[in-house]
Amino acid sequence: MGLFSKKEEKEPARADGFVRVARLKDIRPGLIREASAGNVKLSLTNAGGNYYAFAANCPHQGWPLWSGDMKGELVRCYLHRWQFNVRTGENVAPGMPVCLPTYPVMVEGEYLFVNVTGVEKK
Ligand code: FES
């Protein structure tokens, strides 16, 4: 299910590369929402009033991160419980070099925008 009405989906592409992905009111604190920017699937969250966008799937074995949980800036994957900082992408487990892809966000009006320029589309 899309996050927008048909009218809202028709926004033209922006020159700065940011894409409107959600209404702020739909990204509740501590929860994880699925979204997409073009063909790139994302996870969105609100941690302490700051918005973050990161990969839809865990970089370990691809489990969907919306099924995990948030604690502050940390998202915990449901499958093997790895935790990542959603601001930096850092894997907080000692010695784990695998990081979470994160994306720049921007708030404009009542909407969240994400820039996925340069991300390989799947
Ligand atoms: S698939 Fe996420 S921690 Fe293993």
C-alpha cells in the first residue's frame, strides 16, 4: 500500500535529487515504516524527533528491517538480532564490519524527502 494519494504521487522530480517518501505524521516515534524512492526500497523511522532513512533489508542476510525494533538510534534486526545505528549505519556488534546503508533526509512542510542518488536500483 502506498503512503500517498494519487495526486501527491505526481510530484515532478527535483533537481537536488531528493524524493518525497512520506508524510511526517505517518512516521511515528520508535516505529519502522517501509517506503520507496523510485525503485529503491527503504525503511524510515523517527528517533527522538529526528527522521532517518536506511535500507529496507538487513545487510547480514536480507531480513526486512521493518520487522525489527528501534531503541533510540539503534535498529535491531529480528532474525539474528544484529543492531545498527540508523544515523551512521555502524554495526554496533564488536568486530562486525558489515554496515547498514543510510540515506540523506530532508524535511519540507509536512513531508519527508530522501536522496538515493547513486544507489543501485534493484
Ligand atoms: S539477517 Fe539481520 S541480523 Fe541476520
